[in-house]
Amino acid sequence: MTICGFQYGNKVWTNPTFSVSQIPCPNSDTIVMSNCVSVVLGQDGWSVTYTTQSICTLKGSTVELTCSYTYPRGKVTTTFWFTKMEAGIEPEDLGQDPEYAGRLEYHGVKKKDCTLKITDLRERDSATYRFRLLTDQEGGKFSGSPGVTLSVTGLQVKVTGGHQDKTLTCSTTCTLTDNPTYIWYKNGQHRDESTSPQYKYSVSNDYDASYSCAVKGHEDLHSPAVCVVGESCMNVTYTHQSICALKGSTVDISCFYTHPSWHNVIEVSWFNKWESGVTKDLSLNPEYADRVEYHQQTDKGSTLRITDLRESDSTEYKFRFTTDEARWGYSFPGTTLTVTGSQVEVTPKWRSESKTLSCITTCTLSNPNPIYIWYKNGQNLDESNSPQYKDPVSSNYDDSYSCAVKVHEDLLSPAVCVQGQRCNRVTYTKRRICVLKESTVDISCSYVGYYSTTSSFWFRSDKSTPEDLTTDPGYAGRVEYTGTYRSPSYLRITDLREEDSAEYRFTFKTDNFEWGHSFPGTTLSVTDLQVKVTPGTVTEGSWVILTCSTTCTLTEIPNPTYIWYKNGEELFSDSSPQYHYSVSRGSSDSYSCALRGHDKLSSPEVTVDTSSLSCFRVTYTSRSICSLIPSVDLPCTAIYPTDLQVKVTPDTKTGKRTLTCSTTCTLTDNPTYIWYQNGQSLAWLTSQQHSVWSSETESYSCAVKGHEDLRSPAVCVQGYNCWRVTYTKRRICVLKGSTVDISCSYTHPTSYIEQGSFWFTQKDPVDVRSYPEYAGRVEYNRNTENHHTMTITHLTEKDSAEYKFILITTDEGRFSGLPGVMLTVTDILLEMDPTSVSEGERVTLRCRTQCTVGLNPNYIWYKNGQSLTNPITSYNSLILDPVTSYNSLILDPVSSEDAGNYSCAVEGLERILSPEETLTVRCEYMGC
């Protein structure tokens, strides 16, 4: 019985007892073992055995090509794999091919084991791979044939079938090895797993749906999603499936998404954690505070930017978007980010006359053609496209080497000794430092000199020649060195100025050596505090956001506490850099901020003036400047409009309409405008004006980038019956337990007949009346035609949400008014400070709500259940913090008659009282 068939030359041997060693093997001919292994025999015992002859695997995956070899005598000097061979020419080692740079690992851990690992496979890697070995004997060269044929394929979903029922197949260009399990996704959500490449369910003409497939164990290597019908379905396509970036650098992770044209996008976010289908927006994650930005380059393109990368950022990042009809799933694979440092690898590790240096990372950098920079003893030595230093280096005990990638020179590797552990080197404690103007900073490094150090100093890298900072007039009296001629060394700079922002380097000398001046050091950024104002529409009760900002992320104050001042008096402190407050008529107040522990380094004051309701003025004033002339203030006034309006101007010649996003005063800083057609963003339009064709159905509105929630009312291009929803109020603040009316007016094209309407709060439009928590509390009213009011009674804090109105008409017409009305339901509380005092002291009572109730609320105070109709010591002044508004009652000086139980209410809502607080007054003299 034949076990295996052996072919030698043109003769087939089928003797089951035949021994391979019995065959004469002239000229390295090949024996093919059918259904077994491939064995190559040569003269005098040369052989290469490949475990398998062909492999089909996925693009982006990793493969191992395994083999073993024998040779007759001598010592093996060289082993390598190759794919190309020409007669009379020595094959090229794949390890020297730039196409495979950083992707090959020789995994031969046992003697005569020649396993090769290739990572991040590409379709052009498809080839036949052969192993070659060389010995120290004359004629000792041998190549193993036929080798291993590798086929690299991507995945594609093929849609076949008729109009009603369609069949989906996960297709490859070759038959995958190892009996894979196929995974199917619908709209980004995991749906099914099967050993068959065919999707087992029938697929109907679902215009919304997209499908994608993957192989289990390689979910990140999924196929592109395809639409079952048409080309406008739910889909997310990531620019990269994996990214490798340097620690400390910045990375952009991008994707493009599509959805049916009748859907409106209502939310987008990036995330890297999810639990039970609930995703967590990355911009709200404290681990990424001040390091994450979202950018939108096109109408349907989103980029996640992460700065100051850390190794802990290595994970998978996904994008999710929600429309008013559907949501993209959370289980669809995204982009895997790997963050790596760089290291200099010295081989061999044992003592030898010469060494080979390689700049290694834990993953292959996504930069397509990185240029490596080499430093020897702190001096720039060479640049190369190869991560391996071009020449062997001598084993001098005093030499150190480090490497960096061009454009990221500040992220260089630690310097390493070529031989031993004590060589010349400098290691900086921090690569980047951000500190406050007028503060003090310590910049430090450790250093080792092979010989005794004779001198050392710090210098700025932007100087043409290194100049000791202690001799620089610009630093006179502000620079101090600490440390001796032994490591470490500290540079202290006091009274920091913005012009001190620079890269600082350290150098030292010995009797016969000086550390190089081109070795990157520590980059210092000096920042001031600034209060930035984001205005809302300047109507009474609308919100203004103040942000205490810096030009860089402070490194020496990792968890700062922000202090806010109003008109020079401390207002409150909080861990958030933002402060929200509600605009009131005719006020003009100054605000500034500082950091706890650095109270004297406060920001310049910002004056917010709302005395004129036509424009909203913000005046920035610098701190005093110390000079020989009297101190001066440098004012800067920014003016913001009260609202936006779209003006329509007809062009009788062309039949078009010119739309202008109009403001009540001229905007500063060359704003970018955003236009909306029927509520849908037209991201490619960014100018203040643009022309459209006349249409009776289209409505347009506009906003300013960065203030998208302050959108103008929608206007019809022609006539009055286009798609639009206009809300009576955009923000409403009401008390818990009260009743609220949320109203809107709407229009629609006359060719459509209204069939229904409702209000909703969730991502998917569902009538709020259908939720149990609203049962018996919601009523819809139509006061007039095309006007709708929703009344909610017995309000609770859980009712706080954005409420949106949707209109349903014939011909599947659905139009949602976005954005909707923000409702905030607040409790009313009384705060007393202090609650126990002695006569003659001062007590402040504050009636607090989370938002401003009404336009200009009046507060009523109660003592022991009786109204204080005319308290002499009270004043109606709103003191506002980031999320709350106060009315204060000040008792100064306190008498024993003031003792009692206090509460407060908002005028007009007297039935909703705050809980009582008790004031205790101690007697300070006999007989009271």
C-alpha cells in the first residue's frame, strides 16, 4: 500500500518502504512528498524540509513559514529567506529588502530550525519563499526548492440573487487555510458566525443596511461594508486598520461614513470602551483630558486627534454615529493604535570588536518612509531610511549612541553604551514642560562621563553657538544651576517670561571630550492664563461660557483647581476650567481666573458688557506691565452679534436666490459659516453668502463654526411652505414639580399632507407619550394651524433633556426640527453660611437653582414659614457659578432675633419652597 508518492527527476517512486536516504541526490534536485512535506535533497546530506507548500492568508495578518534543514559538515555562516533568484546571481536576503523593513522575524529557536515570521501582510507579499544557507566549506551553498507559495488575499462581500432575495458571500481570491469561521456584521453590529462563507439568512431590499464579513481571530481584517441596494446605506470606513505611532507624538485616526440621504445625523462620537452596548465618548474620558480633539474635514468624514501619546493609549478606537432613523453598531472593528518608544539595539550582546546598531520599535511605524537620525555622544551623526546604522561601530567603552525619527527628534531613544554600562551620556528627566508665566521651573537631567567632568552648562538650542545661560543678559538674575560635577544637574529659571519658551540643552566637558550640542533636550513652553468667552445669543437668560485656558497643557500642575473672580472678589473654585452663567440685562462685570497654589498669577480681567442688547461686548485687559514708565493697560474688545438671520435676495437674471448669513454687528476673526438645507449640514459651504436655485420645498439656516447650537431660524427660499420647524424658545429652565409648555411652529410643502406629529428625546424618534415615566403628564395642544405645544406637568429632574418635534406627512415625509429645545429641571435649595454664629457676625443665605428660572427671577424669603416682605439687609443680586444661579440674603450684623428656620421660593412659584435651614445665634452678653 502506498503511503506517500515520491518524485525524483521524472521518475515516480511508490515503494512504501523506500527510504529517502537511498536515493542518489545529484545537483540538489527536489523530491515532492504528496500529502506530506516538501524535502529538498542535495549532495552529501544537504536538505530543507518545509512543513507546508502553500498558504492562503489574510491581508494585514501574520504568517509563519516553517522549515528545518541539514548540512553535511562545517559551520553555518549565513541563513536567509528569499523570493527572487536569477542564474549566476546570489539571491537577495529578504531582511535587506525595504519592502519588508520591520516586518520580518527569524524565529529559529532550535538548531537547524529556519522558521520565518512575516507581519502586516500585503497583497504584494504573495510569492514563493525559499530558504538558503551558507557554510564555511568550499561550495557550501544550498537553496531549498520548491519553497512555500504564499497567497495574500483581502475579503469582499459579493451580493448575488434577484430583486427580492439576495445572497451574500464572503469572498477571497484563494482558499483560506485552517477552515476559518466567518463573522457577519449588519450596520456595524455583530449578527452571525458560520463555517460557511455564505450568509445563512436571506437579505431583502433593505435600503438602509450594509453588510461586512470577517474571519474569527482576525476581526480587525474585515471586508469593506457593502450596500445591499443602491450606494447610500449605513457605513463606516476607517482610513487605517492599524496605526503605530511614537510615544509623545500626535496621531490622527480618521474614517468616512455614509447613510441614506433621507437620514439626519444627530450625534457623532469616538470611543474605545463599551459595556453592554453603551459606548463612552472619548472626549469625556478624564484619561484623555486636554489631549483629544474631533475634526470634521468633509460632510461625512471625522478625525480623532490624540496628542501627547502614552503607551496606555494603545487600544482599538471606534467611531459611532446616530441618525434620526438608525445607529451604527458598536461591535464593528475600528482602528487599532499601538504606541511605542524607540530603543537602540546593540548586537551582538557579548564582547566583540564591532557592533551592529538598530533603531527598534515594538511595532512598524505607520509613517510610510521614516528617516532615522543617529547621534553619537550627543552629536548628530547620520540620517538613513534604514533602521539599522549603516556601518558597524567599534566597541569603545566611552561611546554612546541614540536614535530618533525625523520630525520627531524630541522623541529620541535613550542613549546606550556600545560596550559596558558606563559611557558618556545625558538623559533628560522630561522632554516637554509647560508652566505658567511669572512662575519658576526646574529643568533637570542626569549625565555620565567616562572620564572626570571638568565643566558643564545649560544653553538654548536656538542660539547659533551654545552660550552658557548664566552669561546671557536676558536671564540675568533669573538662572541658577544646582548639582556638582556629578549627576544630576538642575537648571532653575525664575520669573518666567513667554520669550523663555525654547528648547534647553545640557553639555559637559572632560579633559579629552565634549558632549555634543545637537542632542535634543527639554522643550519649555511658558503660558499665560486667559479667560476665553463663548457667547450665546444675548437675550436675557441665555448662557455664556467662560474658559480658563492656557496655550499648552500644564505639566507641573497635573490636577489643577481653578479659582474664579468676579469684579475682583473670589467667586468659587472648581476642578473644571469652565464657568457657565446666565446673561442678565444691563450688567457689566469683570471676570478673571487663577490656579490654586498660584493665586497671584491670575489671568487678565475680561469685562462682559451686556448694557447694549444689539451687540455683546467682551473686553480683554492685560495685567500691568512693570517698566520705567507708568503701568498701562492694553484693551482688546470683541463684539458678538445677538443672533443670526438668513436674508434671501432674488436674482431676476439667473433665477437664483442669494442667501446671506446676516448678523447685527460685524463678526471678528474671520468666522467660518455652516449652512443647513432642510436641517442637514452642507459642510462644503463655509462662506457668508452662497446662491441656490429657487425651490418651494427647501429651507435654509446658518450658524458660525464653534457655535452650531446657535443656529439661525430656517427660512424658505421661495414662498412660505418649505420644510422647517421654529421653536418659541431654545432653552427653558423650570422648577421641579412645576409645569412647562414647549412650543413650536412648522411648515411643510403644500404637496405633502400632514398625517401626524409628536415630540421625542431619544436618538430614535419615539413619541414621549409612549414612555411609562411620562404617563398622564404629557398633553399635546394645537392652538392654531401649524402650531404645536407640548405640556409636561409634575416635572422631575429626570425630565431634563433636549425635546425635538417631528412632522410626518404623506409620501413617507418625515422632518425633525434639529437642534431642539433644551429643558433643564432644577430643584431649589437654600444654603446658609455659617449656620451657627454669635451676635454681631455676618451670615449669608443663598437661594440656589441649577439654572436661571425665567428671565429675571425675583426671590422670596421665608422665616419660620412667614414671608420676609421687606428685609432691610437683603439685596437681589445674582451671584453665578458654573452651573448654578443664586439670590443672596445677607444678615449683617446678626442679632438674636434673626434666629429661626429659613426657606426661599421664586416669585410666581411660591408653592415650591426650598427645604428649611436653621440659623442658630449665640448670645455674647448677659441677659440676651
